[in-house]
Amino acid sequence: MKFIGSFLLILFLGAAALLPKACAVAPPLPSLNLVMQRVMQTSAEENTEFSLFKEHYSFTRQKVTEFFDATGHLKSREDRLSTNSPVPAPVLSRPRPVAPTLTAVSLGNTVTADPPNIHGVALGKKEDLLNPDIIKRFKFTLIGREMLNNRPALIVDFQPVSDNLPVFNLKDRFIDSISGRAWVDEGDFTLEKVELHLMNKFTALGGLAGDISQFNFSFVRDRTPDGFWFTHSLDWHLQAREATYQRIVDHHEEIDDLQKIR
């Protein structure tokens, strides 16, 4: 009996030691409206932020684009390497830019790939992906949080808000065929990761001019210790037909050899 009593006491003490961790309650998720407002604010600053990042850090950027035929055989490859080499200079502090008035908000240098262009639709173009006219075409759902790079990130899913949205051009039709997921850094409210894809085949002129059968796009951003965000990697994959010409394109770009200069 004494042995059993000691054993039960050890179990109780062990459970008590784990109790605070087991009972720890995650903080409630912020409201979706707050998340969207803050993301738009930080996105409005990103052109300035990226310019400051380039002044303080040296790095190399490699862009690789591969073109395949309909059978998957590699036809050609473009490989470009660029460098950013700021002149070292002493800097006392890094000023935080003031957020401009939120009228037309852009992702700035978040998206840096050279986009394909199919029937006048620029895919992955560096433009106002957070423009209110585009945002209103999507339904956003805040589904939870997870850790990215040892920092909490909020997970937001998005899809077209309706199947009957007004369509004025091919770009509207393409946007209405996109859905995906975004990860927002909960500390800085910066888009840290985005994955989107084409939900169904996109056709032009009923398929006579061509179609896009598959399109996937993603980017991942990193944060420097002093708070600069930069696009670490970006990828897109395209399968399309223009008239009778089939093409498959893979694009990848990545920033490497990052080193603080100032």
C-alpha cells in the first residue's frame, strides 16, 4: 500500500507540473476587420520599407524561368542573377515611415516576378492586389493561427464572394476564378505567405482564343532581426493554350546571401 500511495503521489505531482502548460489558453483571434485594416496599412508602407531594406542589406536575387512543351520537355530556360550592393555607411537609427493615406493600396515589392500575360491578363503582376475594388470580390475567413519563423501568424482563407459578380473584362473573370490562403504576421500585420490557385479552367472567347488550365502562385517573406520584411522566395506555375500553341511555364525566384551593410 505504501508503494502504491507513493506511486500515485508521483503521478499527481507530475500532472500538476504539466497542468499550467496543458491549461494554457491561446489568446482569442482578432476581428477580421481589424486584420484587414492593419494589413492594408502595412502594405501601404511596403514600397518605402523595401527601399530602406535595400539601403541596409546586400543580397543576390536569382530568377529562373523554364518553358516546356505540351509533353513536358524543357524547351528553354532563362536564368538571371542580380545583386544589391549598398555602400556601407554609419546609420544611427532606422526611422519608421509614416503610413500614407489609404486610397489605392499596393503590395509594392511583395511580388517581383516577371508575370506571364495571357490574353491581356497579367498573372502575378506587381500591382494593387489589396485594392478595395479587388478585395470586395472576395470572401475572407479568419480560420486560426500558427507559428511561422517562431512568430505567430494569422491564417486567412479567401475565395470569390459570389458566382454572379459583375464582369467588365478578362481580368475580372480571372480574379473571380482565384482562391487561396494568406498568412499574416500577428505582430507586424504583414503578409508573410500567400498561396493562390485557379479553381477552374479560364477560357477566352469561349476557348477559341485559348485557355488557362492551371495556375498556381505563392510567395514567402522573411523578417530581418531589425524588422525589415522582404520576399525570400516566389513561385508560379502556368499551363495554358494560346490558339493552338500549348505551353507550360515554371518560374522561381529567391533572395540569398543576405548581409547587413549598415
